[in-house]
Amino acid sequence: MSEPILKVEGVQAKYGDFVAVEEATLDVPQGIIVSVIGANGAGKSTLMDTIAGVHKPTAGTITFKGEDITGMPAEKVVLRGLSLVPQGSRCFIRMTVEDNLVMGSYPKAARAKVKDSLERVYELFPVLKEKRNDLSGSLSGGQRQMVAIGRALMTNPELVLFDEISLGLAPTIIKDIYARIKQISGEGMTVVLVEQDTKRAIKTGEISHVMLKGKVVLSGRSAELGEEEIKKAYFGL
Amino acid sequence: MQILINGILLGAIYALLGVGMSMMFGIVKLTNLAHGEFIIMGAFGSTILSSALGINPILTLVVTVPVMFLLGMVLQSVLINRVMLRGAEPALLVTFGLSIILKDAMLLLFTADAQKIGVSYATASLNLGGISISVLNLVVFAISLITILVLTLFLRKTYMGRAIRATSDDTVAASLMGVSVKKTYGVAMGIAMATAAIAGLCVGMRWTFYPSSGGEYLLIAFGVVVIGGMGSIPGTLVAGLVFGLAQVIGGANYGMFISYIVLLVMLAVRPQGLFSK
């Protein structure tokens, strides 16, 4: 197997004295979908924030495409082709849908392709084209999530981290968004999916990692992981 | 009708006084108490340059605007960004200190004498169907409107402008798009000071000013920002017009009084401002 696109080794992250991620180690091979599952408070989101540069780790190393990006600020990480769709979408609510998407082309390398990228996002989510002049704050939760995904794709990433994109959405919308993620992955992009919904995550991800209390406790090919094994890791039984 | 015209002419410059402050409020979440001094700095800059070089005062903007922009960037990056890590109150105190330092420095440099930027058309006026319009006020009105329009277009149409708006909505999400929040704050302060330079020119052309006049204009800027909704540029423009009209209706004796009554009523009825979301 070739060198993984992302390597996380012994990463620790804290909020003040509270240790959110104690020791996380995982590999993300290029070109596939990798799921990270775990209960609420297992440290999944903090780990994603730490990889993307939103949060500073207190120990460990993060390597992306062979380069050490540990502690690098988010605005520099994204330039290297790693994009995060943050939990709760975090759209720019006082900006139009199109302005939100165009913000994704802020990195200089992405600006030249802004028209093509925009078209691709509109193809992926036609509803956004209809609503392109609406303020993103006026959209439904699912549509905001689409804006957040589209915005991340506009940065021209090679790896996208999706942090609990199904949170609070209706099942039909979740299904639709997941179909789009598979489509994106089929075009060669590497995807990391963070989920609380274990079944969907394992079905979608080729490789799964289970987190418990700030640690990665189980990793393997999703097809080879037993249901009982996952349940044990998930609940720490 | 005469009152309406005078109010609108006055209102536009009020909007210009407030627009830089509104940006800092809305984007950087900073209450900049030195904004009045920045305006007076701009006024002195234009006074000195126009009399030393013997040029049209409006041309001095070619120098004062970029210089003030750079000063703003440096001020924000070197001083205020650092203080803001400790919270909003220390940053507020720093701008208060800055305002005192700048005021005293100008007093030292330029003495307490009254100043004015002289223009040849200072007393000229147009007569349109019985309404008399001062040419000077019309020029100041045009400068104010153009500045606000250019600023609006910049914020809407450019990558930097969008980055500034995005940062004001969500700093984390903006950084995920490759935006350096600190640099954006620097640019925002630069722009705020550049608008202060233009406002200073207008103030100097329309009114007599002193090194200590900053407070007076800070108050007006404050009023405009509060009425308009913090960070909203169209709001600032409308608020400026409301403030200006209220003052003209009140006349020389009650003008400011009525303006501040309007401000109080606004605070009671719609504290988030006219255009705030």
C-alpha cells in the first residue's frame, strides 16, 4: 500500500485543563472514504479541528502529503489541499449562497478556477444554483450543509474532512448528501467522515476508526470489523 | 424643501464620519474611541499639504488616504491585534489612550489655534428654484457618497472585501477558507483610517476645527453607528441622513439636542439598529 495521504500520530488536544483528545493515532490512505465514529464527547470533532489547524495540539504529529503540518494555522493548512466542513456548517449567514461559495476560492491557487469550481458545485447541488442570490442564513439546515460542503470543495482540496454533516437533518436529505459524498470520492478525492451514526458510517467508509474517550481504540477495514467488536469499542465494554 | 436639502447634505458627511467606525464595530468587534482623532489627523494632513504645496485640498487625498491606510494596518497588527487577545475591554482602553495621545500630540504640533481648509468656492452657492445650495456642501456631499459607494463595491465584489465580510460572520470558518484573520483586521483598520482621512478633509473644508475637536466627531460617528446598526454600510448611510435631518430641523439651538433624542428613541425602540440582522 502506498504512503497514506494523512498520518496522525499520538495527537493530544486540550481545552484548558480538559483533555479532549488524549492520544489519537490513525492513517488515511489516499482516494478512499474513511469513517471516524464514536459517541458524543469521544473527541472526534476536536481531532478534526486539530488536523485542520483550528485547534492547536499539545502533543503528537500530523503529516499531510509527507509534510509536517502539526500546529499549522487553518489558513495555511487549506492552501495545502486539506479542507474541513465544520460541525454545524458555519455558513457566512449574512452573505449570499454564491458569495459563500466564492469565499472557498479565496486561496490564490483556487481563484483561477472559480468559474469551473462553481459550476461543479451547482451540478452537485442544483438547489444552490436556484438559491444563489439568497442569504445563506435564510436556508434550511440541509441546504446550509450543502453550502458548507460546496464551499470546502471550492478550495480545491485533495482531502476533505466532514464533521457530523448529518446532525439534525432529515433522513432523505442525509441520504442525498451521502450520495454526493460518494460521488465526490469517486472522482478521486480522499474523504474522512465523522459520524455518530455507526451503521451509516461503516456502510460508507472503506476503513473505519472508532474513538472512545479521546483515543482511537479500534481501526480496520469496515467489511472485516464485526458488529460486536465495534459495539464494544464504541461503548468501551 | 430647503431644510430637507440641507439635512441630506449634512447627513452624507455624518455617514462618512461613521462608516469607518461602523466597520471596526462590525468586523473587528472593536470600539475605536480614537476614530475622532483619526478624522482630525486627516484634516490636519490635508490642511498642511494643501497650503504647503498650494494645491486643491481634494488632491491631498492622494497622499493622506494611503498614509492613513498604512498607519491603520500597522496600528492594528502591532498593537491592537495583540491587545484583543486579552478581550474587548483592554482593546477599548488602548483606543482611549491612543485618542488622548493623538490629541495632545496634535496640540503640541499645531497649537490650539482654529484651523480651516480654505477653498475658492467656500461661499459660492447655486440657486435652484428658490432653493439655495452651497457649492462647498455639495462637493463634500459628493465626496462622502462616492467614498461610501466605493467602499460598498469593494466589500461586495473583491476577494478581500468578501474575506472581510466573512470574517465578521465567522472567524473560524473564514480561516478554513484560507483567510488570515489578523491580516484582515489590519486591512479593516487601514480602510477605517482611510475613510477617516477623507472625512477629515470634508470636516476641514466645511467647519473650523481644533486639535481637540475629535471628541465632537466621535460622538456623531457613534450616533450614526448605533442608529444604522453596527457594521452595516447602507445602515450607516441612512443613519447619517436621519441624524443630519434631525439636526437641521432642530436648527442652531436645538439641532444636536434633537439628534440625540432620535438616538435615544432608536436605542429604546430598536437597539440593534436599523439595518442589523
